[in-house]
Amino acid sequence: MPDTVTLPQAARADAADGPATEHFDVVIVGAGISGIGAAYHLATQRPGTSFAILESQESFGGTWLTHRYPGIRSDSDLYTFGYRFKPWTSAPIATAAEIRTYMGEVIRDNDLERHIRYGHKIGAARWSSTDSQWTLEAVRADTGETVRISANFLWMCQGYYRHDEGYTPQWPGMESFQGRIVHPQTWPQDLDYKGKKVVVIGSGATAATLVPAIAEDVEHVIMLQRTPTYFIPARNANQLADTLRELQIDETWIHEIVRRKIIYDQAVFTRRAFEEPDAVKKELLAGVRAHLGPDYDVDKHFTPSYRPWRQRIAYVPDGDLFKGVRSGKASVVTDEIERFTAKGILLKSGQELEADIVVSATGFHLNVLGDIDFAIDGKPLVFSDTVTYRGMMFTGVPNMAWVFGYFRASWTLRADLVGDFVCRLLAHMKEKGARRVEVALRPEDKDMKLLSWIDTENFNPGYILRGMHLLPRRGEKPEWQHTQDYWGEKDIFPAIDLDDPAFVYR
């Protein structure tokens, strides 16, 4: 696909200010799953709106382009992680390549290629109340030149972590290790792990994907975890979808029916995780025991200390992680790292794990607003000083929406909801003749207690805890927080009153 685009827009040249500025009604930041979805909604719900998608990488895909480690796949089913407007027709858990193919079809079928500009890394975003618009400065990867683009509205779809660097804790002795330390996010394409001893540090979805993907080729792979994680081992198929296909039902109908059934089942499961956590825990562990057998120490290696859904639960399609353990090619060690040694890792128990390669599947760095230097009327934007409106708009930040998906449901479910909301908001602004909109606390909110972005007693993954100081605050009222409740928001978002005093138009 081309990395530049020519649209019927007049460029405004201001010699005193540097390069010409090209103007659009909307600029979408990021060509990942959220950005491509936003472009589709804008093109179909607001035809005639001029827009551009600015993407820092060389192609579309976001996460599914950045991560190239062996076995990379979704940890959500594609009937709900896929868009509501495009049927998913393959196995529920998909590879990165399959997801990018799916996204590519959305781009091609909806003529979105001409709107995307690859290799455009945004360094600064400036809001001018005088002009009621944003001005972005981006550096082009191919030429190194700085380009300026202005927009009436900014739609942030850049994701929530830094793509160029994963999070690796610093352990004592790492410099003495004679092997190689890699992070899955920056997986070296020349890494030869065949016949090697590998230790994967971590127990989340990445580790659970990577371990079975390399197990057959390595001498042995160990998943080293400080604490266990909940998993859902399940067949990588959907029986309802398969039955409907046997009946030759149209794929559009299948997608909608299966999607609704999965969403319903997820709502029931989530409710049960809160109301009867012991029963849900017992069921999850029974699924693991069914794969590992009665003699395996499931209590030690697969029984977390927290209740289900306090952290994300990853699917293990066809139980491949557990098959690797049963085969003897993979094993799980639950312990803490004392230090690295020349040969591997010394644990606090005194055991030493020998390794040729250590993979730190230890998470990522939270990235809010794309590490872009934001300013509003010359004043730097301190994102953590704002209060969130339903996790997508922020007090004091005009003409901007942000996509941050769900933890307990598929990310894209929220991207679709935000897409509808933004398109409705843009239409409402046009009807009112307003050039500017921002959210503000109402008089009845003046005594509302302000809290951290998310209740850590409710959900507490490491990357959120490490980056909480960077995130906006939430209020006690549901409209002033990101509730993580898709099952409520799917009805609430379409009914948001755009003339509520929380929305200030000018």
C-alpha cells in the first residue's frame, strides 16, 4: 500500500511557520484494529468527511504487525474481537497473519487505502482555540522531513503501549549471562532456538502462546512464573458456528448470532466470577486438570491467589500449552528470580535453571496518547490532571476522542461503540453549528470524589499499576469512569444525551 495519499484538500502555506499545512475534518492516529475500525465508521456513517490516518509503522495492523514472535495469536475469539460489520469465518482464536488478512480486506473493500499515511510518527499536537483545530507535526520515515497536518477533530486510536520497546525488569547479574535475552515484542527474526534450552519468564497470554509454539523445536522450554495465571483451555472451534454453516446459513447471520451468544456467555461468566468466585475457580482448575492429569501439581503451578477476572484470562486453544507440558518438552517452574548467572537463572529456592536463551515475556510499557507532546493553547497537556468521560473524552481537552478497549471482553467491542459515538457527536456538532466540544464537570459533580483510573481491587494487571500515574482520573459516578462493562455500555452509549451539561459546545 502507498505510504502517502493525495486527497482533494487545499494545503495552507505559511512561509513564516515552515512547511505547508494540509487540513482534514478528522485525523485518526493509528492504523491498528481501532484505527481501521474508526475509518470504516467515519466513511460509512459520515460520508463526505475528509480524514487521514497517520500510522508510525510501515504498514497497518498495530499489535499484529509489531509482535512477530513464534505462535503469535489472539487471546480473544475473533467473533467478538473482529468487527461487528465484517463476519469472521475461521477458527475463533486466530494468528496475527490471519487477523492482518482480515483487516486488509476491510481496508480494500471500503477503499480506505487512500486515507492511510504510513511511516508518519507524530511528535507534537497543538490545539488552538482561536482556530478551533489541532495542528500535528509528524516526521516521515522515508524522507525524514517534518510535515504539518491540521484537523478539526482528533481520534486517538494508537493503542496503549509502546511498540518499540517491551517491559523487562532489571534483575541482578543480567550482564553476566552468556546466553541471549530477548523480549517477545522485539523478537529477533534471526534467533535460532532449535535444540536450545529456553526459559520464558512470565505466565500471561504471551508466554502461554510462545511456549507451545517452540516446544517441539527446542531441547526444553521452561515457563518461569512468580505467580500462576488462570487459563481457559478450549477447543479452537465454535460448535454453534459450525452447525449453522452445516445448515448453509449466511455468514453475516452466523457472525451476528455467534457473536451475541459469546457475548451473552461472557456476561454470565463475568457475573459468576464476582458472585461465586470459588465455583468459577474450581471450574477453571478442573479444565487444567483434565489436560494435565491427576498427578500434576495444579495447586502450585496453575492456581492463582486472586479471584478469577482480577486479571485477564487467556484462552489456551486445544490445550496446546498443557500438551507441551505433558509431552515433557515444556515445564512450569513457580519461583522468584534471585539473580542471573553465566549459565542461566538462580532462583530464590536455590535451584538454577540453565538456559541458552531467556525470553522476558514480562509485559509492556503503558503509552498514553502515543507519547505525543500535547499542548492546548500553548499549555502542556498533563493527561493525569484530566477526568475521563466514559473512558473516551477528557475534561479540558477539546475535539478529541480516545479508544481504550475492554479487559474482560474483546477490545474491538468498545472500538465499535466509540466509533458510533464519535460519528454521532460529529453530526450533532454540525447540527448545532459548533466548532468545538469538550467535556466538563457539571455543577452537580463539584463534590464528586476523584479516584485513580481504575479500581485496583477490581482489576490490577502489572502494566496498569506501573503506569497508573500517567492515566486520567475517574469520578465516583459511572459517566466519569471507564467502567469496563461492555454489557452495560452497549445500551448506554447509544443513549448518551449529547446535550447533557457535561458536553460544552462553542
